[in-house]
Amino acid sequence: MAGGGNNVARMSPRQRMINLMYIVLTAMLALNVSSDVLNGFSQVQSSLHKTNDNLSTKNEIQFGYLAQLYEKNPAKAGPWYEKGVALHDRTGRLYSVIEDYKTAIAEKADGKGADYTNIENLEDLDAASAIFLDPTSKKGEKLREAIDEYRTYVTALIPDSVRRGVVSEMLSTKVANTPGTVGPTKWEEKLFDNMPAVAAITMLTKIQNDVRQAESEALSNLITNVDIGDVRVNELNAYVLPNSNMVMRGGKYSAQIVLAAIDTTMRPEIFINGQKLARPDGVYEFVAGQVGQHEYSGYLEVKRGDGSLERHDFKSQYNVIEPMATISPTMMNVLYAGIDNPISISVPGVPMTALSATMTNGTLTRSGDHWVARPTKVGDDAQISVTASVDGHAQTVGSMTFRIRKLPDPTAYIAMKDASGNPVSYKGSPKRISKAALLAADGIQASIDDGILDVAFTVVSFSTTFYDSMGNAIPEVSDGNKFSSRQKEQFKRLKNGKSFFISNVKAKGPDGITRDISPMEVALN
């Protein structure tokens, strides 16, 4: 057989016949091998089909177990059961779509009513291409997209990175480029272009197998998540959680006794000082009596899985204190009549909304968490009493007596502005003012501004006294709290460096009392 075309020309007719028979025999052997391979695909398809049936049965059992967990404890298994229902439905829809494609290939190869498990035209190379590579229907592209969406969905339900990676690879639609082709090769072209009908059906059955495997992994994880809700620890401790370790006499002590890491659906039985706690939520309450520190103890009984009881001891303490309140004036140690005196009232362990207070010899009003006392009569004491609402009943928790005084005398001043236009108060010598500033002033004012109180008074009247060159006093009377015209004329006649006196100042405070206040000397620059 070696040689080129010239060798064929030199062959005898007998040699040519032998060579032709060899070619025919080789072709026949090749056809026999192809037939064996196709029969092998049928065997693989049958095996995969049985595996899919087994996986479907396994998944139904897993889903049924998840449903039983939900029926026993809907609160704990509910979220995972809902995800399981969605997973089961979505997997079933994808599986059915692939099943319909297998039937479509079989009918394309063998005709209407064909059975893909017993296909006759195994070697049909056009059936799969016609179904999946039709540019009009794009069923191959749609199947690829459906598998991609399912892979993204199901892997999100598998937290374990290793298992998630296995499932992701198992459902991957990425393919390597076919040698000799230009551009990327699509998944559907790789699987179904020029592919024998039996091989394409086998590949689809294999994809169904992968989908069932992925569903099984996700269902196993959902069942495990339900079990994670059951506490698995190697040590259990009893704890007492009181609302407060400090209780006023007559108030209620409240504490919750729990077993750390216990399942709330299986509460333990609680015994305190030998008596079983009646409340199933583990809240222990009683009315506190004697002042001081007290202790109590008990134990919890937990039922094990085998029905036996496990005991856990606990101990706690609480303090009982006398009712008390903190009452303090925020400005001073006494209360002043005629003005608002800010008061702070608080009771340890009691919220501000549960407090109320009353006052004698005046009024006491509330503004948020602050109080304002306004005494009426000077010389008499005022008592503030505080009541707290404790566990639904009112309880007097404290009181305090205050002395009531009248406001101290204010200081007179001339209101003016400095060179920068800022308001200033001129309160007399030894400081000096300019003649221009004096002429610009309207009159005098009075107030208490000692860093503690800030109370304005109303000037009723005042007098000014000037001295002439002979030393004679020239008195002038004001126009209420304003400088009179005669006083302003005297201001104009004043020479620099001279001074005059403001006296007989009468001012009325917010308490309604009119009083005489100290005079002031006004000195010019």
C-alpha cells in the first residue's frame, strides 16, 4: 500500500481488488465500532435514568422530613420549610422542562410517540441540532440560561464553600473552545451540534441527575439549619436576670430565671426555696419588705432526650432600700418669692414619668423632666412632697422644706453701647463715660445680675443732683425711668471730668414690691 498514485497505475487487477476489499472491510469495522458506542450510550442513559429515580425518591424523603419538622414546630422550622418548598418547586419545573426536551429529540429521530428510553435511530445526527440550535426557538440558549439561574439560586442555599463549589462546577455551562473554530463556542453548540440522538438524550439525563444532586445538597442544608436552632452545648448554666438588684421597701422585685442556651420551645421547670415557680415564662416576682441585702436560691430541671432529668442550681441576691427622693434647687439654697425657681426632682430606680410632686405656699409646675416652684408669701416656709408610682400604686418617697425670701435689691445702671456698638451697662464711678454716650442714653434701668440670679426690675422714678461752680446743688426729677428734658439740659452743660449723682431710685420687682435702691455717681471722661 506504500507509494503514490503512480503505484496504483502499476498494480495488477487482482491487487486492486484486494485493496478495495480492505477498504470496505475497514469501513465495516468502523461501522461496528460506532454501533457499539451508540449502544453504550443507551446503557449509560438507562443507568442514569435509574439514578435519577433514586435521587428523586431521596429528595422526596428529605422534603417530607422537613415538612414534619415544620408540623411539629412551625415557629422554628417555618423559614427553612418555606425555602424548601420554593426549592422543591423550582427543581421540579427545571427537571420537567429537560424531560420534555428528551421526548422532543426522540420524536424528531423516530417520529410521533417515540420513547426516548428505547430510541431506534440512535445515530441520528440532526434531531438534537434541530431542537436546540434552531435560531428561531433558541431552546438551547434558553436551557443554558435556565441552568445558570438555577445554579445561582441553589448555591445560595449552601453555605459550605466546598460543597457550594462542587455544585457550582457540576451545573457549570462554561465550555472550552473547539479546536479549529473561530470565536467562543457556546454550551448548546458543544453539547448538541452534530450529536447522535442517543448521546444528546444521555447528556440531558446527566443534567437532570446534576439538578437532583444539587437539590439534595440544598435540602440537607435546610434540614441542618432547623437543627441549628436546637442548642448544642457542652455546658449549661442557670442565670437569674433581675430587672433591678435594688428595690424600695413596698416595691416589687422582678427577675427572670433562665437556663443559658436552652431551647425556648422546651422550657425547664423552676424551683425556688423548694417551691415550684408557677409562671411558665420564668418570671419571679414578690413584694419586698425588710430593708437590707437578701439572697434566694433554687434549681432548674431540664428533661434530656432519653427522658431523664438534669438539675442546674442557681443563687441570686437583691437589695431593699428605704424610699427616698433627691430634691434640690438648681440656682440657690432658698426659694425667692415672685419669680420662677427651677427645681430638680429625681428618685433612684424610678422613671421621671412615674413621679409627681406638690408644694405648699406657692405653685409647682412641671416642664418635661424639670420643675418650676413659684412661692407666694415671704417669710413662710414651703414644703415640696414627691410621690412615685411603683407597680401601679402611689407611694410617698420624700419631701423637703424651703425658706422663702424676698428678692435682694437690684443695682441701677445706664444702658448704652460701646465704641463697637455692643450693649454695656454703666453702673457708675469709679468708671467714666463719655458725654456723647450719656446724651444718647434714654434713662436708667435696674436688675439683679450677680451670676446666680438674673432678674429685671422696673424703675419707677429717680432724681439727679448737679453742682454749679459755687457748689450749689441743683436737683432734677426724672420722667419715670427716663431722663427728663431738664435733666438732659443739665447733661449738655456738664464739662468733661465733671460728675453728678443719681439718687432716690425707686424700682419695682416681679414680686410686686417697690423698693429704694442705692444711688450711683456718674463721672464723665
